[in-house]
Amino acid sequence: MSQSSRPPLSLPFYYGWLVVALSFLTTLTGAGIRSSPGVLIHPFEMEFGWSRTAIAFAVSINLLLFGVAAPISGWLLDRFGPRRVMMGSLSFLVIGVSGTTFMTEYWQLVLLWGVVVGLSAGGVGSVLSATVATRWFVQRRGLILGILNSASSTGQLIFIPLFMLMIVTRGWRVGSWILVAVALTLIPVIYLWMRDDPAELGLEPYGIKEGSAAGSQTLGSLRAAGGGSGSVPLSEVFRSSTFWLLAGSFFVCGGTANGLVGTHLIPHSIDHGIPQVTAAATVGVMGGLNFVGTVLSGWMTDRVDPRKWLSMVYALRGLSLFILPFVTDFSGLFIFAVIYGLDWFATVPPTIALTADTFGRQSVGKIFGWIFLSHQVGAALMAAGGGVIRDWLGDYQMAFLAGGSIALIAAGLALKIPSRRAAVPATAVATEVTSA
């Protein structure tokens, strides 16, 4: 091994596990910052006099651009590697959050939280998790996807209750500066120890076997379908029924998760007299349970048909959203938190696995970026729509019932996805993409 390929740290275990840990902390921080507007709605109403609809619109811009950033960050991750993308995204998050503490006008909220935070958080979201997991791991890929994507809920578990406590005791600006300090601390750590690919260290992906064709059949067939290039052309991807079924179901995931629950659960709870800190702590409970649910989802994705598992997760989400309109006290909110928390981000591991199985692991960053864009379009529409419905009807009942209904539709879409596990002959995958 040459000097240039030596790991920056001498570790008694595979270096990819450190890469996963750094990616986890970065995604955790980005998710904590991006989800903070959920606890800022009430303080902004009180201090600035902005309406619920106006604030929800700014949040919807954040969610939409978080999704727009996904295909961009997918291209950047494939082109420049996770290390530089992570440092750049955290730097812009610092600019956006610190700038918010000085705002006095509504347009500044839209610019800073909507545009700057939305775009920069997209660089450390699910596309980063998909890229790191598929570059560094062959075996235990589903488990790694579960761990990395649980970082989003873990970020909310840590940051939202802490942020709400700081809002109640010291004000929202002090809480914002804590978020800035955490992001600043991570940047030099990533610079020193993060690496983009195992080949940089003279390593192979974890679990790959010499002479193994694992993961190469679908990739090779799609390269052939793309005229021999190393990447699947988007024109071929957009003609695949699998892509649209994954994008359609993930649209519903974003709308029901980030759009409805992530944006409006705390305001809904406050509307029913549940104290702010209690409501935020309940979101923390959801985050803790989601850590379990997402890791379990990754583990199950390695062992069962991911289409059926994905369908079951959407069905459970739909049932939980049918409960939420009737939650008017803490006991009901806690029951919802337990049910919903287990499936909050559990859709991500099977969705990424199906993407990799169909289009090849070297194309995951780019293609999952487009799928994640549909997730955030759904989130933006339902974040804004939930605010409009609340101001129009006086409560969120119809918004949550609509969310439950479309989650059941997504369960049906998941079952329509063609099976593309690695065991399927490569020619079958190429045929599906080129003939779609």
C-alpha cells in the first residue's frame, strides 16, 4: 500500500465504518437544522405577526429546494465525492442559520430558511446516505442504509426538544446559534478523516468477494443499454416504469412525512392545548422509535422482498395518519408517536435498495437524487396545503385524513414495482429499461 493510500487513522476495523459514522453525524446535523422550522412557527407568529399560511409557505420552499438539491447533490457526489459536498453543505447551513438571527422582514425568512437552508441541507440528505452505503458496502448494505437514514430522525430526536427548550427559556435566536456551533465543529473533522471511496485507501467495498459479480449484472446490463457508458442515461431511466413507481410512492412519503407531520404536528398539538415542550418531546419520542424502525427496515430489506416491505410501511403510515385528526391530548399524541415513529423514515432503505438493484450501484447518487426530488415536491405541496387547510377550516383534520388516504395508495404502487433483485438475470433488467 503506498503512502498516499494509507488511511488517515489506524483502525482495528474496516475504515468504511468510520465513514458511516461521519456521514451519520453530518446527516443528523443537517436534518436537525432543516426540521427546526416546525418549532419556529409559533415563535415567528408571536414575534413577527406572520400568518400560519405565510410561514408554512416559507417552509414549503425549504422542502421543495431540499428536493431540488437532491439531483444536483447526486451529480456533485458522483463528480466530486462526499467529502467536499459535506463540507460545502455544512458551510452554507452555517450561513443560512446565522443569518436568520438578524432577519426583520418576511422575505428574509424565505431567502434564508427557504432557499439557503433548503438547498444546503439537500447536500447532506438521503442521497449522501445512498452514495456512501453503495460505495463502501456490498454486504450489509440494507443495514447501513437503515443506520444512515435513521440519522434524520435522530437529528430531530436531539435537536427539536433541545431547540424548543431553548426557545422557551432563552429565545429562538440562542437556539439557532447552538445549531451553528454544531455544524462548525463538524467541518474540520470531515476534512481530516472523511474519504470518498474505498479505492482511495487501497480497499474494496465491504463484503465483496474476489471474482464476484455481485452488483455487476444489473450495472453491466444498464451500461449496455446506455451505449456502453459507465452511467445510466437519464433518458433510459425516465422511460423505466420502476423509476416512476418509486418516484410516485416517494412523492407520497415526502408529503405525509416532511410535509404534514414534520411541519404541522407541533402546531396541531399546540392548537389543542398541549404544551410546546411536551409536543416537541413527543417528536423526540418519534425520532427514537424511528431509529429502531429505520434500522429494522434496513435489516429486513436485506432479507425479504423490498417491494412487499415498502408496501407494508406505507400501509402502516396511512393507518397512523387516520388516528392523528382525533388526537386532542397528550395520551393520544403519544400513541400516534409510537405508531408513526416506527415507520417515519422506514421507506428509505427499501426505496434505495430497489433503485440500486434496478439501475446499478454506481448510478444510485444521480438516480436517487431525482427520486428524492419527487419526495420533496410532495413535501412542499402538503406543507403549504396543510397551512392553507388549517387557516381555511380552523383545524388540520381534513389534511391528515387526506394524507392517510394517499399513503394507502402508495402501498399499492409499491406492489406494482417489478422485481429486480440481483438474482434476476441481467438481460431482464436491460429489457425492462430499454423497452419501457
